Amino acid sequence: MIQTIEKYGIGMAAGFTEEVPAGSGNFVTRGLGNIENYGTIQVTTPDSIGMYATGRGSRIYNNGRIELSGAKRNIGMFAEHGAELINDVNGVITTVGTGNVGQIAIAVTKRCNFRKQRNYSYRCI
């Protein structure tokens, strides 16, 4: 089991992208990665992420469980700058406990590849 216990924590991360020069809007990928979850990731601290990937060629794959909880936003899986995000047939992203506010299961930015391996229904509250 992985727990995020620090503010702005990330349970698992793949890739590294930076803005060059700072403030320019020009992002350069400096490293790639591939991470897979078959266990449980608990995201409990505000503004934290369970699984994160950045850069074309990086990939995050969830075939386990990601549990979100807290009084402020957390994100289960987040991909940006062309990374691939896969939530497989056994992958579960859910809220646990009470008093949850602003929890986000999956977030992607432009040019990312999001693949779902089963049909989902989403309910916004």
C-alpha cells in the first residue's frame, strides 16, 4: 500500500517535464517513465495525486485500487504533455470515508492518450 502523507504528494510518478525558459509556455520532456499499480494507493492529503505521468512516451497503468478522501481536492490519476493513462478492467478509483470534497478520479491535458478498458458511468456531484 502507498499513502500520500505530505501536501502536494504523489504516490507514483513517471517522467519529468520542465518549462524552458520559465514562463515561456514551451515545455521540454527531460525524462520518461512507466509505472503500474496492482495494489492500493491511498490519497488522503489535500492537493495530492495517486499516479502521475508527463511526456510523450511515459505511461501510467492502474489495475489496482486508488482510494481518494479528504476535505479538499485530490486526483486519482493525472497525465499531461502527451503521456498515456490506462485504467484497466480491474482498476478502481473511488472515494472512501465521509466528508469528501472535490475528489477527481482522472484528469488529462491536451495531447494525452486516455484508454479505458471497460465502460464507465460518471456522476458529478
